[in-house]
Amino acid sequence: DQQVKQNSPSLSVQEGRISILNCDYTNSMFDYFLWYKKYPAEGPTFLISISSIKDKNEDGRFTVFLNKSAKHLSLHIVPSQPGDSAVYFCAAPNQGGKLIFGQGTELSVKP
Amino acid sequence: EAQVTQNPRYLITVTGKKLTVTCSQNMNHEYMSWYRQDPGLGLRQIYYSMNVEVTDKGDVPEGYKVSRKEKRNFPLILESPSPNQTSLYFCASKLAGVYNEQFFGPGTRLTVL
């Protein structure tokens, strides 16, 4: 049972344009969501999070939007830069604190 | 520097030869965890530990063992590795509490022939 889903395995965007990465979840008890970024040969690193009491959280070029009724969140990167090329994981902690990860989306930003 | 370290980073072994992947963190974190990353499956939790001497199974524990004798160390043991354990492994740690950020090690690429 995949409680957190990222249905796009890959995304290619031109430098300077917007990147939108999507994530869906099935567990309505999730109340906190995180995005992690992973470069090749490195471990994932925390990028941005959002609590379910908000519908938007912004940090520089990165904004996460949460639509609770649709059980959907998205990560927007504006403007996209080649250094943003990485795998992005969406995750949510369950009631026991265990992080449930999506499958990941590989973003490629072309110059 | 606050970090999670794993060793080795790369390992090629043969079926049935016991191996241990070490994990150490210097942030005094209570919670530690092991994940494996496979194409199309994301990060799946193998085992986790809420504190010293407290460990529990994650989603894919079969074929793995762990121990937590000290707070900083959380080794992953494969008693009899099999080819289906070929994967990229990550150790992670965090402070206790649901909403605390997890810090990941650099990963161990394991190939079992």
C-alpha cells in the first residue's frame, strides 16, 4: 500500500522556467509533509516542509502547496537552475513518527 | 561537523558471505533508521531504533539484522546476503519526535553476486 505517491518518475525543464513536482497521499491522518532532495552519490537532504494547518510554505525559490481536500501537494521551483537537477522525494511521518516516502521524481534542468 | 557516516561506501560481495555496514552519527540523536533505495520504489525502511537497545522492524526487514548498543552507532548486518539485497542503503538519524528532520548518511552501494 503506497501511502505517498509520486506518479512522475522524471521531469525535464528548461533553465529559468518553473518546475512543478507533484505528490499524492492516501492517509488523511498525515499532518506534516517534507520534501527531500537527493544528488547522485549523496544521501537525501531536507529541502522544505509544510504543516497541514497551512496551504503554502515558501523558502526562496522553493514553494510547497498543500491541497488537503485533494490529498495532493506540489513543489514549485522558480526559476529552475541546472543545480536543481536531482531526485526529489516527498515524505510524510505517520503517527509513530516513521517517514513514509514517495517513489521520487528525477528533475533535469537543461541550460 | 554534524553528520551521519556510513562505511563502506561501496561493496561487492558474494551470496552467503556475512557483512556489516556501519553507521555512526555525532548529533546525539535518539532515533536511527536504515533504508534501501530501489528504482521505482523510493526509500523503504528496513529497521529503526528509537533509542539504545530499542529496535524494531520497518517495511522490509527480511534478511537483515541491526543492533543499537551505543547511541551513536547503528550497524546493519546481512548474515547471508542474497542478490535481491543488491541496493543502495542509507542510514538516517533524528531527534525523537514526529516532526523532526531526518539526516541521512551518504549511502552504501551494495552488490551481491
